[in-house]
Amino acid sequence: MVEVNVSLTGALANVAEKATTVEADTLLQALTALTERYGEDFGSRLFDENGKPRRFINIYVDGRDYRFLGSIDAVLSPGTELNLIPAVSGG
């Protein structure tokens, strides 16, 4: 497993730390590790009822939207920067 740097903002940072690291080989492993570390409340904000990342959570791997990397099983490299940014709405 490789060390991945994680940055959290918004509602996710409210139930976790703003910055941390996890050990993971894939994006799914990294997200799962975060959920195990920060608990059910964090997990329910990150994943939908089918276990997929919620649509309004923007997930970037080294600045690239994970949706363009092929899948949630995208392989991570040592030192990967992972940013989880909930979309903000309102008026």
C-alpha cells in the first residue's frame, strides 16, 4: 500500500480532519479507510445507499476528477493528492 495525502472540505471536514493521510492502493481503498477512521456519519456523507460516492461529492486525484480516471478502482501512486470537495448550493 502507498501513502495518500487527503484534503477534506465543507461538510466532510466538519466530521473529520481537514488534512490527513491514508494507506491505500486504489481510490476505493482510500475512501473506505477514511470511512473506517471517521465513522458512520462520515461514510453516509461520502457514500450513497448503494455504496457509491455521492454525486455531489467532487473527488479529485492529483487534480483530476476521478470520473475521468476510469473508475473508483483507479490505482494510486505514492504521494497521490486526494481532494474531497462537497458541492455547495444555495442562493
